[in-house]
Amino acid sequence: MDTLNLRTENYFRDLLLIYFARQPLILGTTAAIFLAAVVIAFTSAEVFSAEASILLRSNEFQRSPDTVQETELRAFRVDEQDLRSEREILLSPRVLNGAIVKLSQAGFPYADALTVSNLLSSLTVTVIPDTKVLDLELRRPTPEQATEILDAVIEEYMIERTQILNPERTSDFFAIQAERFRSQLGSTKEQLVEMAAANKTADPRAEIQSNIAFKRILQERLNSLEIEAVQYREELRHLDEALGDDQIRLFSFIGRNDTVSSLVQRLVDLSIERGELARNYEDESRVVASVDKQLLETAAQVRREAIDYRDSLATKLETAEKQQELIREQIATVDSRNVDLQIHDIETDSLNRELELIGQSFSTFFRRNQESQIPNSVDGKVSLFYVSVLSPAHTSGKAVFPNRPLILGLGLFAGFLTGFTLGFIREFIDHTFKVPRDVEQYLGVPLLFSTPLLADSSACKADRNHSFTG
């Protein structure tokens, strides 16, 4: 069995070899980083910390005004969400800005340089696990400044929290909202009354239906008048044609006039009599001439009656046309009125819906206002949670930064670790033979002897560089 395969690696020796081979690099890196740590530890500005703690206690039994008439007791307990909410109140810009204003009014010289973002970066609020305690820490250049600022923040937090959860403030809000909706109710009702008075109707929809029925009657009457007008025009046209003829016309188509009818009958009788006389007498005879004279007189009388009848028809046509115009105006008036009523109905519906919503809102805020006053009247001022300052702002007086022992220790450790890492990397990328056993390990041949390179006078290389013969 090959003895090379039985050999085990000595890693500790390899590490020592790396250390001694790269000792200048390792020690130089360690010294540089340690020196930087010394500079940081002894030249950095000191930072002091002030700490405080707040306890959040629940009001186990709180009257809940679910209705105005009845109140019931229910329990409130502090949970993690409540603690996080209190933390957000503490870190809110309003609280921090209020603390800055308070410090400025108190005349602290550093207050003018404070900003909300500056305080946010230096203030830490932590919820202690499995407790109802908030731990506050503020870091500032001096212990006095840290304590004063943290006290101001806690004081402003207590004030702001009281304002947020103050039942009287809530009651005032509900009262203001209820009064606003009461005013809107009155204004909307006045608008409805004014609209009803302007349109002179209490029920626009009923009037619209009535107007539609009336319009239907008017339309039927208009159609009838239009038919009559057409008949009158046709009869007038026929009469005008008959009256324009110089011959004797019977005007027998005028059947609705008794006078004309009797004259036409008389004219017919005379015509028959004239025909019978013409068979027995000459046209120049006195008997025939007398009948002819009667015929002419009767025909003239019929024509006069026809003219009178024609004038009466023209009058009727004119009257029918005027009635048509009047009815058309009435229909247009009805249509216009219906449009106005429809607009009024839409606006009324909109106002009624708005009135209903405003009424509901008024009832809600009025009831909430009464409910919000119940805790004050029954139990006095009540809060769901009580906040107590468990530990006021205090400081140990020792700087939390720089921590010289810690920084120096970390600097020394980091320097040595960094230096050794750099040395290991240098050795890892250097593929030359460094010790005699590298020949056997990498070439797989036995080593007979090794001689140092005496030509190199460097002490370091004299220990490491050899001439190997295998």
C-alpha cells in the first residue's frame, strides 16, 4: 500500500505555515484596522442615552352606549394592536413637533436645531414582549439634553392622547354634525315648498296624467276640426266652380239648406213646366215668356242663396281654422306644462331622496351625540385605557457610544481576521512548492533530499525556498 495515501493532513501546521509565511501582511493589516478602531474609540463624539417606560392598563369594565335607552357593561383588554397604536402615537410627527415647540417655549438653546426627522432617527420605542410596557430610548450628545427631550416627548404624548380619546371632543363633533344636518333638513324642506309654490301643484305626477288625458281630448277635437275643414274647403271649391258658370245651375249638392232646396225644387218645377209649354207654344208667346221670366228670377234667387251659403261655409271654415289654432296652442301649453311638471317631479324626487338621507344622517349623529354623553353622565370621563409613566426619563450618565473596550476588542479581532484572510488568499493563489513534502503530495514521487537556496540572502526566503530532488 502506498504510504502517501496513509498520511493525514496537519491543518494546524498549515495554518502556522501560512501565518509565518505571510506574517508581515497579517500583522500589518491587523495593526491598520486596530489603529482605525483606536481613532474611532478616542475621537468620536460621545452619545448619551435616556430611557423611560410607559405602562398601558386597560379599563376592565366600560359602559358601552349601544342604544340611547340602555347601557351595558363590556370588557376591554390591551392587546398587541393597542400597544402598536400607542407606539405610533408616540412617534407621530404631531407629538414630536409639539415636544419641540414646548422645549423652544421653555427656552432650551438646542430646541431651535431640533427637527421631527432628527428626533425620529434618535428615538426608539420598543414593545417589551409579553408585557403591556413600552420602552423608550433617546440618544443625544449630552445626558441632560436626552432627559429633557424625552420628558417633553412623554408629556406631549399624554396631552395628545387625551385629546384624541377625549369623549367631550367626540360629543362636540357629533353635536356639530347633527346641527349641520338639521340645518340642511330645513333648507331642503324650504326648497320643496318653494318648488311646490312655483309650480302650483302638490302632486306633479297626478297633474301630468290629467294633462295627458286632456291632451287626448284636445287631439281628438283637433282631428275632427281638421276633417270638417277639409269638407268645407272641398264644398267651397265646388261652389266656386258652380258660381263661376253663367248658366242656370241647380246647386242640388247643397242639401243642408232648406231655402236653397225649396228654390231648387221650384226651379226644377218651372223647368218642367217650360218644357211642357214649349211643346204647345212658341218661344215668343206670352205664356212661355212668363215662365222664362220666373225661371230667371228663381235661378237668380238660387244663386244668391248659394252665394250666401258659400259665405257661411267660408265663415265656418275660418272658425274651424281658428279653433284648430287655439287647440294647437292649448296642446303646446299642455306639453310645456307637462315638461315643467316632469322637471319639477325629477327635482322633487331628488330633493326627497336627499331629504331622506339627510334625515337618516341627522338621526344617526343626534343619537350618537346622546350616546356619547352617557359615559359622562353615568361614570364621568372614561377612557378605554389608562397610561402610566412606569419609569420617567433617566440616564446613567455614561456614554453609550463610543464603547472603547468593545470597539478596541472588535478592532483587534477584525484586524487579525482580515489579515489572516488576506494571507490565506495570497497563499491559495501561489502555486509554488513551499515545503519539501509538497513534492510528495503533488508529484507523487519520494523525496530523497532538499537543499536550501543559499544564493538568496533573504532570511525569510532562506527558510522557505529549497531545491528539491526527487
